Amino acid sequence: MTWFDGFDQRSFEVNGTTINARVSRTVLGEPLRPPLLLLHGFPQSHVMWHRVAKQLAPHYFLVMPDLRGYGDSSKTAGLPDHSNYSKRNMAHDMVSVMDALGVSTFFLGAHDRGGRVAHRLALDHPTRVQKLCVIDIAPTLDMYEGRGMTEPYMAFAQAYYHWFHMLQPAPLPEIMMGANHPETARAYLHAKLGGWGSAGLSYIEPQALAEYERCFCNAEALHSACEDYRASGGIDLEHDRDSRARHAKVACDMLVLWGERGVVHRLFDPLALWVAQCSGEVSGHAMPAGHFIPEELPEATAKALRHFFN
């Protein structure tokens, strides 16, 4: 398979925004494979799934969108309360894309920020998600509140300093990240991709890295990414606290994967935290990787997803 051969690149006008996605090409008369929605994280786009998609393409109808504010999806200015970048609103984007494709229920796999969108999607739209896999995250509220940490909170703040930096009021974080200087933005991007991986940037396909650079290193993208984090440190926490007050939990079975060389593994017990937030069966394990597991271990990731979703 060449670069996303067998997939169509499509644009969806949904929920007041434009969502770019790669979607499995269908053949007339061919039975529809089980739908699987795959969501990416920061600072990437849907292309992070390329090598995993090669493995999964024969078995699933794959939908791989760029989240609002990332990749080639719309990068609109944030509202004063950042609600247009709330995980609730971004989950609505994803459900609307699946509606546009005529898909009522689906499997859902998600990494990093996409996992936070997926968590909210499963809470707000429980009848749509058949099974959920989250990769290298613990629940957002638990992480911000330091629940179940194995080291002092300062260790989390140092490792995930960008959570606290990017939620500061605009435009200071954007300027510091290189909004007006593409080379600074490129250096920031490489530092993030290389610092959380296992072997610098060597795990990333050259075409994927070129796409990350093209889509991330501009003022609009940096603002959108910061709005994502501003929402996570504000309105998303309000939504999460409300859900917990109502004892709302993920209703479907969950698979939790995390990197044994990552921050989540070092500072949290992700399996226990997700068991507390799910009424279905929760399974999972650490994998010999850093943070970017789908790109560091594409075959193992695809195998784990197939085993779980089947």
C-alpha cells in the first residue's frame, strides 16, 4: 500500500466547521466492514495512523478525521469560554461526520488528545460507541487533580508543562511557540515529537513529519492547539465534574494501552483510573514504547486493536 492508497480524502461541513478526513474506499457490492473511527492527538493529524491503517484496512471501514483545529480541518478563533474547542463540541464534530457517512454505531480508537475527545463522545453518545480504546492517557480530570499519582504533583507539571503553558490567555503562548516565526514553531514541534518518543524522530515516516510541519507551523494552527488546551483546563473540567456528579460512566467495554517509557506509566495507574470511569469491562497493558505508540509500534497496535474490536 502506498501513501493512504485505498482511502479517499473527504471534507465534511458539520457542526459549523469543516472536518478533513481519510475514509476507506468502498466497492459497489462489497459488504461494509465494521466501522472504526480513529482519532489522533497533539501535535499531529490523522496521518499518524498510516502504518496502523495498512494493517486494519482489510478488516474495517476506517474513518480517520483531523480534529477541529488540526491537520486540514478548520482552524477558527476560540470563543471567550473556549467552548468551540471543548471536547464535547469536538465529539459532536466526530458524531456528525459518522452521521454524514450513514454510520450509526462504530468502534472507536484514539490517542492522546483524541482519546479525550473519545472519552467525552462515549459519555455523551453512549449508544453510538460499541467499544472504546484509549492510548496513553488517563482521565483528564484525574490528571489535572493529581488523583492516584505515584510521585509529587510537581513531577507531572514538569513533564506536561505544556498543559499549563498553552492554557494561558492568548496570544502569549502562541507567540512563544512560534506563531510569527515558522522555524521556531518547527523547532517546538520537533521537540514535542522527539521528546515523547523512544528514539528521537526516527519512528515517524518522512511523509508524516512533512505533514505535521505543514499543518502545525502557522499562527492559526498554534492558536487552535492552544484553544484545545484552554478548553481542557476550563470548560472540559466543568463537563467532567458534572458527569461524575451524575455518576455517568463509559458504558461500553474499554481497552487501555500506554507506553512503559511514558509519563502516564511513570506517574499514574491508568488501568485503575479507567476502571473507575467505566461500567463495562476494562482491559489493557503497557507497551514497550514512549508516548506515540501507534507510530512507534504500528504492528503491535493494530494487533491489539483487532483482538479487542473482534
